[in-house]
Amino acid sequence: MAIIRPFEAIRPVPDLAAKVAALPYDVMDSDEAREMVKDNPYSFLHVDKAEIDLEPGIDLYDPQVYDKARENLEQMIAKGILQAEPRANLYIYRQIMNGRSQTGIVACASIDDYLYNIIKKHELTRKDKEQDRTRHVDHCNAQTGPIFLTYRAQAEINQLVYAWTQKPPLYDIVSEDGVAHIIWSIDDDQTIQALVNQFRQVDYLYIADGHHRCASAVNVGQLRRQQNPGFAGDEEYNYFLAVIFPDEDLHIMDYNRVVKDLNGLTSQEFLKQLEEKFAISPHTGSGPYKPEQTHSFGMYLDGQWYRLQALPGSFNEKDPVASLDVSILQENVLAPLLDIKDPRTDKRIDFVGGIRGLKELERRVNSDMKVAFSMYPTSIQELMSIADAGQIMPPKSTWFEPKLRSGFFIHRI
């Protein structure tokens, strides 16, 4: 039984929503963020990446950064850029990218559902990143970035959402990357209660994206509980901001790899060793090779694209993690041949989201890398199966598009 509840959102005034809404803090570095906001004082990056308003080179975890985030948030409220909703509502958030749409419910989810695994995870978190967002939430006294959750679609929820989206939206904007963001406010108590009741019939929610933000929200909730031992359970810090999408709407893109060198092997030696686990053939078509099915890979080496097909016996087909393409590549190529044991920390490997296209792999290999691998996307069904099994996916397994924008909703705790 999944718990959701409405909340009193802090949100942009409609005329400034397009200027406020920003990409998540973790999809760009500080220099890129400074460039993005140089002509936009309203951007929510001033809150989510507050180091952009301090001296370049400042330690990202310096206390000044969190103080600046809180100051910027309070100023945006004081100046009327953001306004507090007078009542607790749910919202509907639709994104349209390249003709396909995904439509989710904006609500608060329960930290207890996270702690008791009603909200399921599929990734490990890094302590430094988790502590960073924990301090950010605690300093701002608010959750500023929504967690991207999914669930197995239910017709009853779809019907309620569809009916409400026939009304005029609260916001209807197109961001600079061409993605449409359409938001409706559900301010009818009967409809809100109907959705709350329907989610009680949902067995599990799954974190699609935002494991660090989610863990951080839970950390702060537990900290506030310790500070308030007589807590009742309905305080805002017991809940966190989320957008919850049906699984059938979601689109996972490929998450590709580029590697700096061949670990001392010549190209011919490397190809020869690959033949022990893969059927290899040169790609004769025009342009890069984009895998068309699971267990097949593209490889760009010395100006040539190859097709790699994992041979039978090179992985355990019955293991939901071992049979992932990212695992097959890691266990048969990256670790044994290229000596990349921990892709989270090894500086010789980099990851390229599918949104950048396969030409980006060619560019990297032709400039600062030696070999690239194009991947077939992980499916949402694989993600949920692994989470159901209580297992963890390898790092950089999924790339979701479009990204949720921060700044449309802030949840005070």
C-alpha cells in the first residue's frame, strides 16, 4: 500500500515559471550552470547549485554554499517570484518530448514507505552526494527537487488523471531544449481523496531517478524525528516531494561507455580477446552502430564500428542483474580486459547519456578516448524486477528522458 498526500506547494508565479524551471542540479557542472543562468536571475539553479553565486572554485560542500541556497530561496519568495499555495493540493505534470508524453502525479510520498521498502531502490548511493543533498534540504528547510518515482500502471488512476487534464493547465511552457512542460493543479478534495485511495491499491513505488535526493529527504526526516521525539507522524518532514509516473509512460535511453585506453593491449590483441565472449563483425552500414536488441553492443575502435553479440555461456541468463547488458559488458570486457574494476571511481571510463547521440561517442574517441561502446537500453521492466528481487543495478544503467524540471514545486518541511 503506497501512501501519497497533497501538500502546500511553493511554486512560481505563472508569468515567471518558464524562467524559474531548471534542469536538475546533477546533470551539469558548476561552470555549465553559471553559463546557463548568466542572463536569467530567476533560474532555480540559484537555489539548487548556489555555488554559482559564489567565487568560482569554492568547495561545493562549503557551508557558504548551503547558506547561499537558503538565502536565494528566501529571496525568491520575498520578491514574489515564488508564491505559497494557500491549500494542500496534488498536481499533474506532463512532459512531451519528440512527440511522446509522460504524465505523472505530483505529491508527497512517505519516508516510512522508503524505510520499509514500499518504495523500492535499484541503485547504491554515494555518501558524499547523499550528505550534500541532506545538508541542502536541512539548510533550506525544504525539498527543492522532486524524486522521479514509477509504479505499475492502473487504469483507475489513468482515468482520474485523464479527466482532470481536460481542464485548463496551471503552466504550459516549452523549455529551451524543446520539451513541453504542462502542469495542472488538482484543488478538488474529492478528486484528491480518490487518488489517495487508488494509490493505497498500489503495492510498490519504484525510484526511477533521484536515489540521492530520496535518501537525503529521508535522512532529514529521521534527523527531525530525533530532534522531536514526540512527533505525531503527520509533520511535513515525514514526507518528500515526488512525481509519480505509470511505468507504461516512461522511456529509458541507452547509457553508453567510453574508455581512455586498452590497458596496454594493441587493438588486434584486444579484438582477439573479445572473441572469447562475443561474436564480432564489422558494421558495414552508414553511421554508428545502434544495438537493436538485448545482449548486442556497438564498439567504435580505430575509426571503425563493430557489432558485438554476447555468446551463450558468457553470462547467467537466470540472474536478473548478471543478464543486464551493462553487467555483461562490465564482467566480460571492462573488468577482465581493461582492468576497470569499479566504474564508479575509475577515471579511465566515462559515461555518455543517449540524449547526446552516438556521434558523441565518435567525437570522444577521436579526441580524448580510445574505444566506445554503444548499449541497448535497459527496460523499465528489468529495473522493477531487479528492485523486486532486492538487488542492485550496476552504476550508470539507466538514462531517463526527459528530465524533471526543478523549481515548479518546493515542499517546505
